[in-house]
Amino acid sequence: TIAFEVDDIDAAIAQLQKRGVTFDMEKTETPVCWMAQFRDPDGNKLLVHKRKTA
């Protein structure tokens, strides 16, 4: 899995969806970040994530 840190996770998800990306895992909260998972055309798992501030 490759993760891309973004400044605004909602905007990143919306931009990817506009380009036809579908998500395997919708935006999910973890103890340290918000993240969402999708796949590239070869099936590799990719994430966008935004770390929570302390």
C-alpha cells in the first residue's frame, strides 16, 4: 500500500471521484488520521490520508 498525505482529505477524495476513481474504503477515522483507500489500474492499494493535529 502506498499512502499520499493531503492537506484536505475531503477535497482530495472529491477530486479523485470527479476523475472516476472509486474507493474500496470510504473515509475512515483512525486514532492518528483520516484515510480512504482506492486502487490504481493495476489493482495496487493506494491511500489518501490526513494526520490529525495533536
